[in-house]
Amino acid sequence: MLQALKLLAPLAFIWLTFSPVIAQEAKKISLEDVIKKGIFRPETVNGINWMKDGRYYTALKKSNGFSQVVQINLETGEESRILIDGQELGLNFSNYAFNPDESMALLESEVEPIYRRSTKAVFHLFDLRTEQLRQLENGEKISYASLSPDNTRVAYVKGNDLFYEVLSTGKKVQVTFDGESNSIRNGAADWVYEEEFSMAKAFEWSPDGSKLAFIRFDEREVPLFSMQLWGTLYPENYQFKYPKAGEKNAEVSIQVYDLDMDQTQLIDTGEEKDIYLPRMYWAGDNSNLAIIRLNRLQNRKDILFANPNTGTVKKILTETSETYIDLNYNDHFIFLPENKGFLTTSETDGFKHIYHYDLEGNLVRQITEGKWEVTELVGVDLNDKRVFYLSTEVSPMERHFYAIGMNGKNKQLLTPESGTHAIRMSPDHRFFIDAYSSVTKPLLSRLMNSKGRLITTLEENEDLKDRMKHYAYRPKTFFSFPTADGTELNGYLIQPADFDSSKTYPLLLYVYGGPGSQNVMNSWGSTRDWWHQHLAAEGYLVACVDNRGTGGRGRDFKHSTYAQLGKLETQDQLAAANYLGAKPYIDAERIGIWGWSYGGYMSSLALMIGHELFKTAIAVAPVSSWRYYDTIYTERYLQTPQLNPGGYDDFSPISHVDKLKGNFLLIHGTGDDNVHFQNSVELLDALISADKQVDTFYYPNRNHGIYGGNTSWHLYRMMTDYVKDKL
């Protein structure tokens, strides 16, 4: 285990149990292996759906190029039968969902992404009893189709309005009538809620299926953002509502539609309209709708209980912060049956922990405590009175699964294996699927019971393990070092397979560094990690350091960058370059840095402010000024530009272009709906004014991920060539 990592002496690298293949006996990791072939990408277990009888779960698999839903015995881990066969149906669906009695399934196909989480698709309804299949909306693409708990209806969004269909008759009912593009959205989140509150679907069935609660977004006063889409004689002008920092947000309201009465009730969420309503939950029955309300600066969170019949609201609990309340990293809420209250998480004591409240908002007890964080509240088993959660207790660079009594006692570690664990637990809390990996172990998926006993292994990635035996590489090694103020920072280093400490090597730092993020984790690598391994095969060292502001280490560490994004993060990346550059095997004259998105922002700042340390930087899709980014994310960490102009300008790369020295490659997709191409245009304009020569490359119509067709290959080959040429 890596619990003692932060106690390491400077650059005392940890060698994990691993026997690297001698370079002469094995192949070098090529760029084609990483990008075109995806050699190092592990297999996953997809489409898990727990069945209501507690004896089976279902999973999505491919057979002859078509999707199948297979039923698997929980006791044995063996497939018992095929429930849905896409080949027999002549339908290659990509996702599925059962109704509560598992007599019907919604099958999703021809999925069309809109933004990061929003999609449109063709939905089919499959009756498992009669094996009849029919399309919803005559094959027209719709969004977020959801079967009702009483098995009688399916709700969905089409054209910014909310609809439902009666399954027995096919009758369609339109719930809202004012939906309009770039104006009113019903039941589907606007761009900024989708991106920053991780939500796309914005409606919920009541427990008995008699009501639909939904969020209405009035975007009419939100400024329009325009992007040109290239490829025709006259490029298309694509416009969507995007509230930049300090500008107008959509006005949101929560409404409840009663299907029997054909009436809609507005919920009274208060007189203040410049607020966020990012979450709503039916609190156990039809009589109580729980709502999360945040103020604009996101330093006050209210939990409201609403009567869906009258619209009246009672405030149950309020949490305030001198900095911010981050809903995306603090979004855990479980209602307990029989009026036993609810569980939620909070950073109140300095680390995110689980708290039990009664329905009046009175604290029953704090269930977990310690100088570590609960990263996910997974579930509650009231029969055994146990709470299940993931946490950083073993190490901030790992995630492990625990059970603890409702009284805060009898804590049990259920996943002792070193690495990063992700959990999918059955609704009755008898079983869970553990998907975990480490820097030396590809993803391993296994079925366990709630006591931590292995039932069966679902995916071992043996083929990947066999492939790895033929490649020469060294896995990441972890280190920590203190900054000037004594703060310990965690990092990793990637070395060539034939590393020789008597030689010197150029160093490339990889950075993201945004609030609450983590890159230094004991887990199997992503495409970027294996690109770094390719660079190592070409004779480079690659390192990454999680600066102040990143996650997993408590509120004070994460919130230290509040109101001054870029300042401490840049200091820490410069400290990392200084620290590593002092090592005898690193050429201090050949240190580079690269990053994407927030990491592009960081690499730009690092080269400009730390030009004496860095020779080269690559910035992909960077934020160049937080004035160009959205309200929810930016104001959470910086307040508004009106309240904190220095926080927006002092550490904008645009403010530091005169300091630029060295090699700078600026890359962006012109169709980036998230970090707009505007950021690179304005940064380049400032560089021109400062008479600075830089290299640029723009990908037509590509979004923030810059992918599709030959794009990823082109991008990584260009960055590889740039590193080789300029570092």
C-alpha cells in the first residue's frame, strides 16, 4: 500500500512489484501502438443492471457485432440466459434500461452527442414477455427516455419540451408547450448546468409514477455565443446560450406535473432568482420533493423540502463556506425509509465526511471522521445498519471501498488490494462489482459480496497482460517533495526502460492542476499516460505533480487557490521543475511542460512566468482568461469579475505574454463549445502585440476533446514531433 508515500524523503522513488522487460528483448512502445492500435487500453464490463429479485444482474456484451443483454447469476457469476439479442431484433442498440418490474426495456440506438453529457437517440420499447419491439416517436430522435415506476408510461424530452407516452395505448401527452431553442428548455439542462453540475436530464418521476418533477430553464436573457462550422461554401453560424463569468444565467424554476389532474404546480424556491437549483430528489414518497439551492457565489447551500401539491417549501438545512461549496465533489444524498432522515456529505470539519440528519435538519451524528476524504457515498443497508463508501484513507492517490456502522463504528476495509477501486453496488447491498487497477495492474473487474468475499472474476484483461510482456517499459514511480512553505506535493515519474542514472535526460512535465482534480493516482494509464510511455521510449523523462488546489487531500489544500486561480498552482509547477531539474540525471536546460484545458492554461503560465526554467510548452485548448469561461465553474473559484477583477487578470496568460521565451505550441479546436476558440485567438493577438513568435495549430470544427477520424493520430504525432524538435 502507498499510505506512507507522503513521508518519503525527497525523490525517494517507490518501485512497485514489477519486473520490467529488458529493452533489448522487447519492443519499444510506438505512437501507432498507443493511438492507432490502442494496444494498452483495457477491456471493461459494460451495461451493468441489477435485477430486482436479488439473484441476477444483467450486462451488455457484443456478439457478431450486435449488442446482447445477458443475465448473470450472482451466486455463481455464470451467464444464465440471453434476455435481449440485438441480432435477432435487427437492432444494434448501445444502451438499455428496464422498467421496475423488468417486463419491458428501453433500447437506445443511433446516439447523437450534443455536448459533453447531452444526447439524442432513437428509442425502442421491447416487451420481454411478448418479444414485441416498437419505436418511440416513430423513430424521431429524442432525449432521456425514462420508464415510470408504475410500469405504465415513458417520459422524454423532444424539442425542449417534456412528453410522456402511455405504454398500453401509445397515447402521447405533451406536458410543456413553451420549449424553444435558445429560449426555454423543459426537462433538459442548459449548457452550463450540463457541464458544471454534471447533469443533462432534468426531470424525475415520482415514486408511484403519478407526477413528473422537472426543471425549466429560461435562457432568454443569457448572451448568445457563436461558432462558425466550416466545410461548406458559406460556413454555418452555430449559436447557443453560454453565460460567461459575470453575465446573466438562465432563470431556473422547478415545476411538478400531476398526470391525473393534467396540472402543473410551480415550486416556491424563494424570491431571489439569481440562484442555482442543480439537484432534486423525491424523498421516499410522492409528498416530499427535496431540492438543493445554491446562491450565485456557491458559498451557501440550502436543502429544501417542497410539497409538490401546493408548491410550498420548508428549509431544512443550510451550509455556508468562506470559500465555496463544490457540488460536483460534494454531491451525495441518500434518503432513509420510515422517516429516518437522510445521509449527506460535507467538508465542514476540513475533510469530506458522511453526516446523518433527521428530516427536520437536526444532526443525528457524524458517521465518518479523520484526515482523509469520503469520495463517494455508495449506499446504506438498513438491515445490517451499514454505510458503504469510497475514501482516500489508505492514500490520497488511491480509492478503497469501506463499510461502517450507522453508529460510526466497526469500520471494515472491503478492498485491501493496492490501487484505485470503482464500485457498482446492488440495490439490496448484498453484492458489488469492484473495478480496480494500479500502475502495474490493468483493470480487473470482479463480483464480490458485501462482506468482501470474491464471487467471480468478470474481466482480468489477460490478453492485455500478455501483450505487455512484449514491450519494454517501466511503470510510473511515485515521489513527494516539500515546497518552500513546507507543503508536500505528490508526483510520479516515467523513465525509459533502459534508464541509466549516470546519463542525463530531457524532462517533460504533464499538468492539469484544476480545483479538485487529481492526476497522480495509482491506477492504470490512459491514452495520455501511454503517450508519455512512448516519449520515454524515445529517451525522455515524463513527470506529473499535483499542485495545491487539487483533490483528495482535504478542504484547505483544495481551497487554497480560492480567488486567485493560477498563482499557487504555477508556483508549485515551478517548484517541481526546480526540484526535478536539480537531479543529476535530468538536463535542467531541457525541461518542458504540456497540458490540456486547465492544463493548457497552466502550461502557458508556467512557460511565461517560469521562462528561466522551461524551454518548451504545449498548450492544448487552454483558458487564456477566466473572463471567457462560464459562470458556474469560474465564479465558484474566483467570485464574479465585478467582485474580484484581479483574480481574473493577474494570472491570465494574456497578462504575461511579454515574459514569453522559449518554444510555445498553441493548439485548439475551432468547434470547442467548452473552452472557446476565442481563448486562443485572444492569446495569440496579445502575443502578436508583444512581438512574440509562437507555433499554432487549429483543428476545424473539433470540440474540446479534439478527436474524430484521423484527428487524434494527427494531434499526437504533431506533439511528439514538437517535443523531439524543441526539447
